Amino acid sequence: AGFAGKRMSVADLKRLWPVFVAPKVRDWFNDHLESGIVDHVTIAVNAPFKTLKEGGPPVPDNGLSIEATATNCIIHPVAGLPALNGADLTVHVVGRDAQVAVGKATADLPSGRKLVLSGGLFEVPDTAPLQPPARVHFKLDGPVPAAAELLAMDRLREVAAVPFDPATTRGTLSAQVALAMPLKPDLPPGATNYSIAVDATNFSVEHMIMGQRLDAAALRIIANPQGFQFKGDVKVGGTPANLEYHQARDTGDVDIKLQGTLDAAMRNSLGLDQGNTIAGAIPIRVNGHIDGGSGHDGRFAIIADLTPAQIDGFLPGWIKPAGKPSRATLTVTTAPDAIHIDDLVIEGAGGGVKGTVDLDGSGTLQAANFQSYGFSDGDKATLKAERSPDGALRVTMRGEVYDGRGFIKTLTAASHGTAPANQQAADIDLDFKLGAVLAFNGEALSDVDLKMSRRAGEIRSLGLSAKIGRNGTVNGELHGQADGRQVVSLRTSDAGALFRATDVYARMRGGQMVMTMDAPSADNSGQQGTLMVSDFTVHDEAELQRAATSGGQNGMPTASNDLQFSSMRVGFTRAPGRIALRDGIVSGPMLGGTIDGLVDYTRDSVDLHGTLVPIQSINALFGPIPVIGTIFGGKTGVIGFTYRVVGRPGRPVLNVNILSGLAPALLRKFLFEWPAASQNYVDNPQ
């Protein structure tokens, strides 16, 4: 029977071919082909009629031939999935082999998104069995959110197990899909074998890797009954990385391998460096497993090459310049409300760091236990931290020997990183007991006992005791003033040793020192203070020697390289990373002077200035005389030399202007004295 050139509706075709087509193929067409226009049909039969009946013998290979084309069809390929609209069909049946080709069609999803299907082929190689096997393959093009929506529908969700949320996914895709299943009305789970290969471009999905956004210019994604996987160059949280991702279909477990860099943006996104104490990109490798049952519980082995990074205070006392070899290995276990780090080892930092850390779900430290804590060779110390019921962090340190230069730099200077402006200083309790703390310039403190408590940015208690120098002591405490202010007081019987230990000044010997300063609090970003030192010596300072001898000994040098001073008093204002000195007066039998200026640790610079006054007891004779004393003497004396100290903290260079001694005091200040570093610079360094 030939119907070439005849046009009919699909409904007409359904009435025509029950006589000829195998029942299973016929039922599929009747159930899934809704409408369309048939352009061409040719049916040829060369077989006994009984072979065409349901339950009859198989049709011979040359017993049946059907050729048909149809346009503008609506197909429902699988119950529970969107229909294909505007489909072009070609039907080809030879004997028991049936094929239906779809040239192009559009799938309209419930959200209004669209996917375009092309190159489709539905094939039943043998229609004789009761549940004949069928094969389907087609190409799918469209936006990634549309594909994610399709795979998230009830019919495919369990099969595909692809972790993409349409609302948080972007990009376009071209996918090759191959399916194999028995031809029966209701397929049980697992009855469909499938292979999906997706080429995605400009792809992105939120919260996919460690809660971070995943981006890829081009990505190849494979899905099959074993699971879902992809591999390629991506960006995680904006940071380039190479990623292997595999999710098992039956359990939902995820295995990942990631190799990339941990830059500042990524560290901040993960909450790893809230104080910005690390500068530079850190190469990392991550091997991890995420439990599919929870979707949150995971375990990750991490290796980080710290060599390129500059680290200043990420861990207390840890200062590492860029380029110094260092490596960290750790294992991270994650849960919805907790993060546990164990097997933490930092190598290349002296004795090394080994221990465990516990964080809550937001990344806030809850506890830490470092059975080895040291960043220099010879360090023997332990460090423990625990969050107390009131939320404060209690930090306990014990040890025989510890290199404290990193701690000293942190206390006296500002770290390279800066915490956010609105971040309040953490509540903390410190309890340190150390046999010996190595300091700068060969100095050390022994029998160190430090206790400090801070709440809401305010120091509530402070106690410090230690030995320094040959027989010196250092003591610090917090006490109240008559006006209700809390002040920090620091005393030492060997100011020279303390100045050397803290890398402030290396050429002082001896001296009784008392320093008082407003206690830091949330309300005073700058603390006012006073430093007083008595009975000390400065040695091997050639410029001071020259100023002293130029004033009254006809240029003859003193008998020794030491200059004795009876007292020094300096007012100061301390702000984060900066100390402004003001109205400083130094007195001695051979030399006196004034001090003003700025020590800026953020810029690693010193800029001090003032006037040196030789033979102070004689030089001050004109001071009490009205008018004449102001012009010729004043507090800087008849003979005075302006000076300037510049350089780095701990290594300043003194320059004295001997010519300035020829000018009267009043003119000297305006003509020869270097400009003062204003107090405004401390508060507004820009």
C-alpha cells in the first residue's frame, strides 16, 4: 500500500498503521506522539498477515517497510518531562527494526526557559520481544539554568543527581545525550542506562566548592549511572584553580581534587584571614571527600606552600618574610556548625608548629592545642587556646625557651595587615610563663610571667614580671588614677637593656625607667603617655660627642666614648603603628637637648628632631634673664645645635648641624631646626 505524496494528520496515521506496525512501536507512537502533519507515508508488506498481529510470530527481516515524514509535531517523549514542540519526524521501519529521527524540536520548561533538541534518534532494534530494548540519542542546546531545571524535575532528579540549582547557575551548553532502556510503560529506578556529555561555556554556579562560586570559561561535564564528574581549569571564589570533581550517583558522595592559589580575596571569603595578616598568593593542593548524605560533612587534606607569602601575626608571634621557605599540611573536617583542623604541621619555621584547631561554623576560633609552637630554631614552647563561657579566648603559653622577637614587633609596631575598621578587638585572657624569651640585639628576658585580660577593647587587668640584663628587672601593671583613668605602668632598672631588647635604641646603658600610658580601650584610639629615664649612659654616638665637645672644650674630644645623662622626660601619643614624641627634655653634665618627632612603624621609619645643648649648666646662665634669656638662651641655651634622627626603628642615624650653634636660640629654631612631625600626622597620616 503506497500513500506517497498524501498529506494527513497524525491522528489519521494512528488509525492507519495499527494493521501494519508492531504493537510495542505502535503503542509508543499512540502514547507519545500527540499531533502533527504527515507529509509522506510509504508502507510495504511482504509477510503473512499473522506476523502483524499482537502475539504472532516475528515479522521477517524483509517482511515490512515503512517510510514516513511529519512536521510540526508535538511529542511527549517521557511522562513527567516537558513536551517537544515543532518537531520534524522521520519514521523508518524495516522488518523488526524501527527508528524515529527528530531533526529539531523545542522543549518548553515550566519556568519559560527553552532547550533546543536536534539530531535525535529513537531506535528499537528488535520489536519482537515483550519488552524490547530501545535506544535514544540526541543533542541538546540552550542555557545552563534550563538544563539544570530539566535535570531537577522529579523524573530525572534521582537519575541525574546533578548538584546545580537553576536559580544560581549561569552559562550556555551543548550536550550529547544517549539513553538505553526497555520499552515498557513504567520504568523502575535504575532501569535506564545513560551517558551525558556536556560542553558548557561561560559557566558559573554559586556555593558549589567549599561554599564558593565556581566559574569556568569552558567546562566538560560527564554524567552516567556511576555519577557526575568534570575536570578542568576553573575559578573558585574568583581564584584560578584546576579542579577534578566527582559525585557518586548512588550515595551522593563527592570527591574533589583542587590545585590552585589561595589569594587575599579567597582567604577573606573563607574567613581564614580576617585581620589581613597574610600578603601574597599561596599555592595549595586539596584532596577532599564530602558525605552525600548530609551535603556538609567533609574531610579535606590540604598542602600549602607558604614560601611566596609574607606573614605577620596570622599566628601570635609569627612573622615570615616573602621568599623564606615554609610549608603547611593539615586535615580539615567540616560539619554544618563546626570545623576541626588536625594533623596541622608548619615546617620551615624553626622548631615548627604542630597541633589541632577547632572553629565554629562561621570560622571563629573555639579551641587550639599546639604541642609544639615555635618559629625559630631552639624554641621549646606549647600554646593552648580555649573559648570561655563568656566568649573570651583564654590563651596559655608555657615553655623553656622562645624567640619573642615576633611578639615584640607585634606589640611595638603595626602588622602589615590591618583589621577592618569596624572590627572590635577580641576579648582575650593571656597567661604566659616562659623560662627565657630571646629578644633583639642579643638581649633576653628570663622568668617571664605575663597575665592580661581585655574585654570590649579595654584592658581590665595586667601583670608583667621578668628579669633583664645582668641584674635588671621589668615590671608592668594596670592601676587607676585619682581622676578615674586607667593607666599602664612599666618600670625597669635597666632601661638600656630594655631598649636593646625591644630594638628601640642600642647605644644606651643602664638607667631607671618609668613609663605611664593611658590604658588602650575602645574609646581611645590614641593613648597619651610619659617616658622618664634617669642616670643612663649613651656610648659610641659620634655626633653627640662632637656636639658636646664643640660647645665648650675647643673641639677637644672627651676622655671616653660615653656621655652621662641625669634624666630624660618625653611626652608621647601612641596610635596604631605610630608614636609621636613631644616636648622631650634630656639633661646631663656635658650635654642636654630637646626631642620631638615621629616613629612610624607602618612605614618603618624614624623622624626625630630637636636641639642639643652642650655644657648645660653653664649654657643655661642667660635663661632666667627677661627678654635677653628668650633671645639668647631659653630652654635650648646660648649655644645649641639642631639635629635630626632619621632611618629605621632600632637603627636610626643622627645628624647634627654644627653651624646652627652660631645663631641665637630664637633664630636657631626658625632657621635651623627641622620641621616638626605634627600631631595631626599621627591621627591623619594621609
